[in-house]
Amino acid sequence: MVVRLADILRPDCVIDDLSGGTVASVLAELARPVAGATGVEAAALSAGLLAREKLGSTGVGDGVAVPHCKVPGLPGLAAALGRSRDGVDFRAHDGKPTRIFVALFAPERAGAEHLQALARVSRLLKRPEFRRALLEAPDAAAMRQLVVDEDARP
């Protein structure tokens, strides 16, 4: 089974203008819509992301971060996509502000599918044209459609 970001990113889990200016506030903001979509408490989701972040920054550079964690009680893979217009100091490896966030949440016992989702997100966000299109998209619906279109590419 191929894990596609478009399949685990619900339209209501795309935030086109993150308001948080710190690592913790951005993670909490990304967790909220996933909590609503999955029934898992937002505090548990953001705590999982924050615990993973303490192990090392998930800011991968080029303005991108892929925070991720495994969460007890989560029914299946879930994702949130967020954009910060001003950028956030996410302690990225290249030292640049982070503007595109894809948060991945996996069930506690997820194995290969969690890794497949991380690999898929990394592949999608590797293309500078895709990152630029996400930053220039007019709204959350357009951002999600870009993900759907990019995910359909071979």
C-alpha cells in the first residue's frame, strides 16, 4: 500500500496562515484540527509533537518542517499542513525561518506506514516549485489542491 499525503490530509486540517511564533505554539496550532478530525485530544497530539521535537528539530531546511509523532489511541495516519507567512524560528538545520509545516501523526503501533508517510512528504517537499506554489497559494483549499495534484505525479 502506498501512503499518499492527499489521503491523510483532510481539507479542515490545512491552515493557510499560522499565527504561532514559537515552536510550541505552531505545534499546538497544527494539532487542533487533527484533534477535531480524529477525536484524540489536541493536548496529547501537541505533546507528542513537542516530545519528538526535543529529540532534535524536525526543521529540515529550505523553509520546511515535518514534525511527527506516534500517538496512543489514534485510529489511523493523519496530517496537518500549515503555512506561516512570516516564518518561524524552528531551529532548522540551515538556520532559515520555517514557513511550510507538515505534521504527521501515526498510531502508536504504526510501523512501515509511518515511515512511508514521512518519505512521501519529504519527496513532495523536495521540489522548489511545489514549495513556492504552497507559499503563493491564495487559501487553504488551494494549498490542499496543490498537495492532491503533486501527490498524483508519478
